[in-house]
Amino acid sequence: MRAHSWFVEHREDFATGSLERGEMVVFREHLTRCEECRDATAELEHQLRWLPLGVTPVAPPPGLTRRLAAGVLDRRRTMPRWVLPTALAASAVIAAGIWTQERRAVRALAAEVDDLRRTLVSRDARLAATLDTLSSIRQANRVLQTRLAIPGVEANVVVFEQESRNQWTVVVHGLPPAPAGQRYALWFMCEKGMRQGAALPSGSGSVVLVIAKPTDLGAVLSASVTQESEAMTNGMPLSKREIGALTL
Amino acid sequence: MYPQATTSIVTGNRLTLSAAREGDLRARLCARDQQALVELIELTTPWLLGLVHGMLQDHDESEDVLLDTFRQVWDKIDPAGPTGLLPLVFRIARNKAIDRLRRRKRRTALAARWRASAVPEELMTFPETIATPHPGWQVQTQVREALGALPEEQRAVVHLAYYQGMTHGDIAAELALPLGTVKTRLRLAYTKLRASLASLREWVA
């Protein structure tokens, strides 16, 4: 069968809407190019134009005429009837999903708020300590400073002595990490002996310590910053090397 | 505010719509006369509902098809259209209903419905017309006379193909007939119907 013969044979099927969907599309496309088939199908449609009236007319439900007129004249596109319930169902599913996600988000936010609260409390404490330190520094009646003898490193210690409180505010700056098995420490040299005041933490920035002066060994004469072994015997390190001295 | 429903196109018991009146309706539609749209809806809706609902078996979907049909007519009405206005409306609505049928694969459901019913008896008879004659009822009478003049086996395939929107393949499967037989019966039936309905040139009472 020639290609056009197929269209000729199926003109009536097209005119009466009996073709499959795909065939209908092909036929419509053919009609745009074939005047003969276009005229022939138009004639068939015309001859059968009253065939739809073989049905029984159905009384329209109340208000249908008005709904149809409104639907045509209202240029806003009305939704097909299935759209609204489908949209509502989809909205419910989405809302449930959002609700679940929101609950998770709220929980995450609550945890974050707790973290922030803890951070703020911690920072408040640090701020209070800093203010206290600044107050101590401001009220200091003596300031001592020494450069630490560590090769290749610019490190120093500054001491603000507050006699009324009998304490030292010690600022350590630029102290490198201690070698393995070693640590840094500050020792008080008193009239009746020596006592370790505090271990000095290392770090790239400044570290502030508040150390109470010993009161049971007589007057403090000086202080010494040491690099010493962590291992101890009889309360004293096995080895010790002075890297800085503070003389009152 | 939309135009109110009217019966102005139907005068008394004459129930006529001559070619002149139809031409006037088309001209007013082209002039965007909203009252003409209401008249067209009133005039054709009972027939369209009967046609479309018979195919789709769904009230809501049928109303959607009618709305799409009237929108297309309103948007694309051509003052020099080649065919009559009312047949054009019927054809648009029927094509839209068929498109929906093809899309939703309703053929299966239709076949099930037909299987569940007494097929031969149902195919041989048409429901009675509504008690109050509607414009077009005399045309309906002639169409049914033409259908009634067909042999039973031809009327059955026309009913399934034209009024139920089934494809040839569906009909062959439903009636357990070879596809060629279905096509032959339809071809013979449509040839006779074309001859019978050729004289219906106007919609007049």
C-alpha cells in the first residue's frame, strides 16, 4: 500500500474519530499538507454532521449554563476539577513534610541555642576574669618584666604585683611548646626557701595567670622562670634550667 | 456580571433554528456578544451532555469538556467558517471527549461496563428523548430513523465507535469479531448514514 493510500482508506475513520491517538496525530499532520484529503474529510464530516444528535439530550444540572459562561468569559484559567483535591492532598503531604522538617530544624535550633548559651556563659566568665585581671593590673604597685632565654624565640614574662591582695598577675607571651618530658614553671625565691608558683602554659598568644604569693616562707625576694623535667623526686624536678629571672 | 440565561432563541413551541438564525448567532459571537454565548450554551448543552457523558461516563469530566469546547468556540470563532456552527460545536466537543478517552485509557473501563451489561439488547435500543422537546429534536428523530434502518450488527458497531468513542481494535476485542469485520461493518454503516442524512441541511423544526 502506498503511503497516501493509507490516508485515503482511513479518511472516514478520521472523520468519525475512530483512529488511535497516534494515528490521529499523523492524520492531522497529513491534512496540513494534502488538500485532497483535507477536502474529502471535510465533506465526510459535513455529511455526518448531525450524527451526534442521535444521543438523548440530558437536562443540564442547575447553574451549569452560568458556570460555563463564567468559565469562558473569565479569562483566568479555571483549574480542572481534579486539580484542587490533588493540590490539597499534595499540600497536606508537603505540609506534613515541612512540619517534620521544621520540628527537626527547631530541635537543631534549640540545641544551637543551648550551645550559644553555654558559650555566652563561658565568655561571660572569661570576660569577668579579664576585667578582674585588668583591674588587678590597673591596681598593680609593681611591674616586673623579663625576656626568656630560649634560642630563636621572642618570649617574655610580665608580672603585675598587687600587694594588697598578695597576688601576682603573670602575663606570658610567645612561650613555645616545651620539649617532650619538659615543662615551663615559675618559682618564687623567698627568704626561707623556694616554692613553685605555677606551671606556665605555652602558646602563640599571651597567657594570663593569677598566682598567689607564698606567705609562709618569708618575703619574696625574686622569681625564676624555668624549663624543667616533668618527672619529680621529693617535690623537686629531676632537672631544671632557668630561662628568666625577675628581681624585686 | 455575566449575562443571564435566556430562551430568546426558542420562540414559543416552534423550537426552530434556521440557517439564518444560526448565521446571526455566529455573527454575534464573532462580535463578542456575551448574550450570544449564553444562547449557544443553552441551545447545545443538553445535546453535548448527552454525547460527551455517554462517552466519558463522568459528570465532572463532561462539564470540563463542555467548558473547553465553549472556550475554543469563543476564542476561535470564524465569521467565514466553512461548516455550520452547531455541527462545529458538536465536533469539537466529541473530539475533546475522544482525546480524554484515549488519554485515560478508559477503553478498558468501557469494555468492562459493556461486559457487565446485556450488550446486544442495550445496543439495539436508544433511550427515549426527554419529555420536553429541545431545539434539534426533529433532527434527532431523523438521525435515529437512519440509525434504526441499519442492520443490527452495523448499528451495534456504530454505537460503540461513534457514541462510545471506542477504537476499531477495542470493538473487535469487545464483540469478539475480526478487525476486518468491524471495519467493513462500520464502512457500510457510515455509507448508508451519509446517504440518509444528506438531506439534513438545516436545523429546522
